[in-house]
Amino acid sequence: MRGAAALALCLLTADHPPAAPSACPGPRPGWLTPRDGLPHLTVVNRLRVTRGNRLEWNRVPVTRDTVRGYLGLVGNMRPLPFTILAPDRDADCAFLEAIRDDMAAELPCNEGGCGEGRGRWGDGDVQRPLTPEAESERANIVAEIEAAADAAAAAVEPKHR
């Protein structure tokens, strides 16, 4: 019985060789991959590159000029959305490299602001060191939240006199 199952498995897989890996190099240094998971509590944009140099931004077909405009907007957002480049296996390597250049021109890709790869990204907890400016902004936000919480608690506490 085991021999028949093994033979059946061999016959099934013989007609379907494993997919060849992409011939294009990537991702670039500093870019995350699905294995890394997503940064914690982040908004994600997905940019897909398909055969024929077609682009999709969050599953909507777009032009390269539109992508450049979106990247310019995303690069100015705070918090910064995480952008995933998801190339199909048969994407044109030169075009893919040009899209990587577009992303790197507008986003802090070498600092973990970008990722590349298809598949499940998961719910990782990627921690990147904060810049001094970001750390200062974070401390101010935490102080504002704590002050607001203290004020709200004081407003609802019954007065015991």
C-alpha cells in the first residue's frame, strides 16, 4: 500500500515540476522579507509587479507615474506606512529594479520602511531603533496621553469630603 501511494505521488509531481525561482536579484539590503514579518501595528501598501510591466497598488491597476505619486505621498505620512513590493516570478528584472529605485527615492527602504516578497507576511514584531527625533516625538506623545488620562480620571473620580 505504501508503495502504491509513493508511486502515485511520483506520478502526480512528475507533470508539475517545482516553480523556478525568480531570476531577478532582490530584495535590497535593509528591506524586510515575509520571513521577517510585518512591523508591529503598521498600515501596509502592496505594490505588485506582473508580467508585461503591469503594476497594481493594493490590487488596483495603476501606471508607473501613479505609483511615483503614491510613493511621494506615502513618504510624507506619519506614521509611515510599510510598503511591500510583490513581484511575480516572471516580472521583467530591469523594470523591477526601476521600481525599487522609485521606492528607495521616496521611502526609507534601507531602514526597514520597505519589504519585498510574495506570500504571508505574518504579524511580526520587527523593532527598528528610533532616530533621536522619533524618540523625542514618541516621548511627547506618551506624555500627552498620560496627561489626558490623568485629567479624565480626575474628572470622573467622586469627591470624598
